[in-house]
Amino acid sequence: MEFVLSEPGVMDSMITNRGISLREASDSRPVMLIFLRHFGCTFCRESLSDIADLREEIERLGLRIIFVHMTDNETADPFFQRFGLEDAEHISDPVCRYYAAFGLVKGSFRQLYGLRSWIRGFQSAVIEGNGYGAELGDGFQMPGIFIVHEGEVRGSFIHKLSHDRPDYLALAQCCLPAA
């Protein structure tokens, strides 16, 4: 099934902190586009930690990693630095326009605050040490991951629950261009 963006041309308007559009970035090589929850969310921090751990492997597979977040770039930079991603490429989307264009919705109470989310939240925040903080962005916005190549979405992981933990490597490997 082909993925269709709700806003044609949106990839041209998604400009990274390095001044490159998502469309341009995806023309040179596949992009793993990671839409984060707000930076105060322990699951957002867990995602940053996971990507920091897997970054070399993902990049060795030929993918470029670009994050999308809900703050300005100056607010985002310390969060990326905290997880050893100080040189991360990212796109600011404080009004969640790009989230919506990629079909990412606002979460329901159950998706965000169900019992399993509380249990996983404790595991992530306390046991794994990711912590939590003030809501920096829309606390109801659900995250997702997309593999974009040559301006087309080739694969995706859409979170059903706020605490879903994707298999980033499996997503990267399933969507590699044919050799």
C-alpha cells in the first residue's frame, strides 16, 4: 500500500537545522525520519538514547537520521547533546504541521496514560535513567518513524501507544534500496 502525504510538497518545506530540505536529503540517500514526542516525555528521551546506541549501525546501512521535534532548535540542542547526538540533524515543528502531514495524530487518554504506559514510563524514566521533565511541545502528539527515499515514504512505524518501542534496525533493513 502506497503512503500518501496529506500535504503535497511538504518535504520541500521541511528544512533541517543545516538548511537542507527533507526532499533534498532523501534524494542523496534514504532518510530515517524520526518524529519525537515532546522532550519532557521519558519515551522521547528513550528514543534519543536508543538512536544514540544504534546510530553507527543505522548509518552503516546507508541511512541518514533526521529528527522532527516540537520546539525551536535552540531548545532542542541540549536534549540532543545530553544523549551524545550534538551533531544531530533535526527539523523544528512547534505547530505539528509536519506531524499531521505524515498522518501522526493526537493520542487518546488510553494511548498516552494507560496502565502499561505508566509501567513502561517508570522503567524508562527510573530504571533506564532517561528521566522526564516539563512538557516541551504538544503532550498529546503521537510519534512515528518513516523511511524516506527520493521523496517517497518507503516504510514506517506508527506508534499505537506512547510507549511503543520500535525496532529501528529492522525498519532500516526492511526498507533498504535494492543493490
